[in-house]
Amino acid sequence: MNAPELADRICDTLRRNDHQAYLVGGCVRDLLLGREPEDYDVATDARPDRVLELFPHSLTVGAKFGVILVVEDGAQVEVATFRSDIGYSDGRHPDRVTYSDSAQEDVRRRDFTINGLLMDPATREVLDFVDGRADLKAGIVRAIGDPRLRFAEDKLRMMRAVRFAARFDFKIDPETMAAARELAAQITQVSTERIREELTKLLTEGAARRGFELLDETGLLSVVLPDVTRMKGVEQPPQFHPEGDVWIHTRMMLENLPPNCSTTLAWGVLLHDVGKPPTFAPATGPGTRIRFDGHVEIGARMAENICRELRFSNEDIEQIESLVANHLRFKDVRQMRQATLKRFVRLPRFEEHLELHRLDCLASHRNLDSYNFVRQFLAETPPEQVRPPRLVTGDDLKGMGMVPGPKFKEILLAVEEAQLDGQLSDRESALQFARSISRS
């Protein structure tokens, strides 16, 4: 069973038991836009205990707020009781809820008109109490009621307004935009994890450039990612970056990010030049140029700090930092020794490094020679040459009477280097090479 089938069955069961039941929210919006909904939600006048009675294998994930998760055969649908929300002391959850028998009352507590539509799953008739269909047709993201109240209830709604406008290429209603600008500084009341997830969705849903431009227009960008805001107006040497400043360059890369790309690639693209603003040095005269000495090293540290503040996993932090730290190495690939090049392409998830470099080139000088060189190297070099089995191990060195220590590691590294460079190809010659190093 899939989610739409389960949602239809839930509505049918509720209605046969004398309850109102409608599809609601994002799934209705997406169906009307001709898009495949990511998930399905049902709204009903049935109280949570009644929903649990009718669907005994459900999960009470949000029962406190009238939300039950119905799970069957791998599909899941949230079922929410019509309600009014009273007070939002924490800027996220209602202090208490009052259940209602009115679908219209339930809709008025929701965030945006395009998400406030109800649909009868049997007839596909749409109930619209907030002019959501008109806003869908006009391409407008508009808060339901007073946008300041809606944003005060849940500050993350400001970022969601940006994301929906970017995803659907809609405009944000002027009053809703004004409220976001007025309340932008309060986004810090939202948990770091929720901000991170919203930013990641903004980066990976296929409209990252538009999303970050809107994030900047609302004033939210300077609050959640001040180091990214500082890219604006930072000039670059025109011979390498004819497109303009660091912010223009970064937005051009965001524009070319493929939909559903990995989280780490998206954040690597966003932060790859984050070290340029603090290292900017202007041209000082004829024959000189703008410089960003040390921007890669500083940028890698900044990226790590940003990701730690946003509470990324250690694995993601390591990869994003690596993408920033290694993005300039591609300019040297044609001069690298074989051992150095092989170690470079052995970086974890190297395909992300390669894609970041491609996007970097396309958003600047458009020269893909280094990119094509690496792709050709990977295509022509057998994997066993890139990651050959060790010819000499630590046990071999112990067998020669060597004691583990700094010299030990130095010998193993030298043997591997010679192997990767093609100077050693068999175990016996590698052992002899190791012995000769140990005596030096």
C-alpha cells in the first residue's frame, strides 16, 4: 500500500464512522499544481482517541497536539484533529490546543493560504476558506490572516515562506514579506537543528539561488549565516572571475546545483569561498591583482565552525570541510606526481569534489581542462592502480627487527609513494626498498 491509497482508506473509514475527513495541506497544494506529493495528511473532527480506536496500529507521535501517525504496510499518513491553537510561548508549539468540529476553524491556524486547502478524496472537491486557490493560480505565498501572528507562532515559518516561494517560483506577498523583515532577528529562537534542516532543503530542492536571494531579501540570511552575507561586494580578480564578486559567483554555483544533490555537496558549494571576505587584499598597483592568501585554510576552519554551530553530524562536517579545503587543488592536477594524483582522487566521496570543481569553473572562467583531465585519468586508470594492495606491511617491518615509531610510518609511506608512482610493482623489490630506507 502507498501513502495516497492509505490516505483515501483513512478518509473512507472515518466517514463511514460518521466523521468528517479531508486531505489537507501540502498534498492538496501539490495535487492542484500537478506535482507528486511527498507525503499525505488528513484532517478530521475525530478526536485522537477515536482515531486510535479505528486504527489501532497507529503511533501517538503528536497526540498532545491532536496528531496521530497511521502506519500500514510501509505507508504512513498523519491524521490531525481539527483544532485551534492557544498561545505559542516557545515560538514553535502551541501552549495548548482546543479541539474543534469545524474544518474552517482548523484551516485558519495554518501557515500559508496555499497550504490551507482541503480536498474530499472521494470527489476531489476542494474546500477553500482562505483564497488559497487564487494564490496558487497567481503564484503567491501569503500568510493566513495576520502574518506577524503566524510568524510569532512559529518563527520557522519565515524560512518556510522563502522555501515555498523558491520551490514553486512564486512571489512572497508584500505584507508577508514585510512581516518577515520585521521579525527576521527572532529566527534565533528556533532550534539550530530546525534551521539547519530548512537551509538544507532550500539548498537541495532545485532552486537554491532563488532561495538564498529571498533569504537575503528578508534579512534572514544575515541572521542565520552572517559569514555568507559578508561575501557581498567582495571583488575578485577579473581574469579568473569575470562574473563579479564572491556573492555573485556563489549564487551562480547555487543556480546550477542539481535537484536532490547530496547535503554535503550543497553545503560545500555554499561555503567553498567563505574564507575570501576575511582574506581579501586589493591590488596595490600595476602588475598586481586582488589576492585571497590563505583563504582555503581559513575557509575550511570557518566551514567547520559553521557546521558545528548548525550541529551537523561529524561525518558531514568532515566532508564539507574537506570539500572547502581541497577545492583549489584541481588547478595543479596536471603537474601532480602520479602518487599525489592518486591520493587526491582517493579522497572520500571524490565525486563530490569533482562536481564542486565543475560548478566552480562554470560559474567563473568556464575552463574545464582540469575537470576533463581528472575524468580521463579516472576512466583510464584501473582501480587497482589507484588503490593497490600494500606491498609492505607493518608486520613485515617488525619481521626485519624494526620497532614501531615515527621512522616506521615514514618507511611505509615512502614504500606506498614509490608504488603509486610506478617505481615498485612486486613485494620483493618493495621489501628491499624498505630495508634500504631503514639503513639511511
